Amino acid sequence: MQFTDPRSDYAFKRIFGNDKAHDILISFLDAVMGLEEERKIKSVVILNPYEAPKIKELKHSFLDVKCTDHRDVHYVVEMQVEYVKGLIKRIVYNSSKAYVNQIERGEDYPRLNQVISINILDFTMFENPNIEYLSHHLVKESTTNQCFLEELSYYFIELPKFTKTEQELTNNLERWVFFLKNAGKLDYIPKSLQVEVFKKAFDIANRSNLSRDEWELYDQSLVFIQDQRGAAEAALEKGEKIGLEKGEKIGMEKGKKIGMEKGEKIGLEKGLTEGKRIGMAEGDRMGRLETARRLLNAGVDPKIIRDSTGISEEELKN
């Protein structure tokens, strides 16, 4: 057996946005939010279900699954394979739009219900080592750390941070994250995932169950992923090249400046030393010349003056 990769937009929508398999989406939502017993979701209504003909028309704009549960809580579930500029802003925008679109203008605000955004990322968003593969983000009051604004909340699943093997899986959250990250590389259903809801997800993901048109759509979605990753790598390489060139230019200019400053400093110090030496030598000569003149005026023999001071008769005459 071979399975479609749930990280591709097409396979993700086909598995989790399937109107004939609500139990898959419910199990996934329950696992992510840690809902147990009476808090579990009883039913969902998928607002934008998977439909192959419409999917073909939408091309690559179908990245999310929108649904509501039996309490009218709204969910926006999104798969993102590569980081794009402004991603956080887009996530906040999409959840806010899902919130305000619940009512028409002029209708009562109390009719607005909570929106929960669940984002599955095939890259690391939060580099902080204390943030694990699943993180929950809320608006909290800074003094008490209590959450009074519960209308919007965000869950992030960072797939690269999840490293457990199939033998280490202990709960449904780990099983679903393992499925999302590894199903496309498997040729069997792991023993720990041989439970009805997971077997159904694998069955939908089974490549042999795809029609010719569905296979073409899936193949296009994989090409799209490679294009995204290729564009990201190209941008990174270009950024590194520009950074290197800019760094070299700045380094050369800085080195030139430092070299000139150091040269000026060395030149100045050398000039001062040489000037000091010449000045001292000239001062010594002028002192000896003055002494020689006084001795000459006192009637001392010029030969004795020359031997004593080093000043010749010609210098005395000048």
C-alpha cells in the first residue's frame, strides 16, 4: 500500500474535510484541544467540504477546513508547508474574518461564537526551546495571567518538533501528528494506529482509491509544494549571496578606513618621534654654538674650543 501525503493541500482537504468522514475531523479536533468525556465534540458541520470538481477549480487556494461543532464553536484548520511573509497576520486575519462573518451587519453581537484556529506547520515557527510541538496561544490579562477574552484562540502544531516513533505513541494527539508527518512515507498501517478512525483516514489516503482526476490533482498539489520549497530555498540562497556581497563590501570599506586611521596614527607617532629627535639634536647644537662663542669672546684658543664643543671655526664665523 501507498498513501497520499496529508501535508499536501489536496490530500489534507480530502482526509479532514471529507463530508462522509466527520469522525476523522472530530477525533483530530478532540485530540488537539485535549477534549475528553462530556467535553468531546458530538458533531460537526463542514462549511467548505472536499468536492473534487470544485477543488480542481480552486487550484491551490483550498488550504483550510472550516467547520462548526454542536456548540456552534467555529474552527479554521489549516495546513502550511512553508513559511511565507506575514503568515501570523494572515492566520489572525482568517480567524477574525471567520468570527465577524457569523452575523450580518446590524445583527446582535451576542450571536457571535468562539473561533478556534488550528494551524499545522511543516516547519518550525517558534524557535524557543520551551515551546513544544503543540502550543496554545490565548489573549491573557498581564497582571493576573487570566484569559477573559476567549473569543479567539490559536493552536500550532510544528511537525519538525515531533520526533516520536510509531512504537512510542501513547495517545491520539501523538497518533494524529505521526499520521500527518509520516503517512506519505508509509506502505503499511502501524500497529498503534490500527483503530477504526485511523484506519478510515488511511483508507481515504490510500492512493489506489484515487480516481484518475483525483490522482492528477494530488500530483499537482505535490508539484505546488516543491515549487513553494524551491522558491523558499532560492530566496534563502539569494539572501545569503546578497548578505555575503554586502558583508564583503562593508568589510573592505571598514578595513580600508581602519587601515587609513592606523596608518595616520603610526605616521603621526613616527613623525613626532623623528621631529623630537631632530629638535633635540638642533637644540644641542645651538647650545654648543653659544658656549663656543662665549669661549671665543673670552680669548680661548679656537682649537681648544673646537675640541671641547665640536664647533669649527667656520661655524663660529657664520
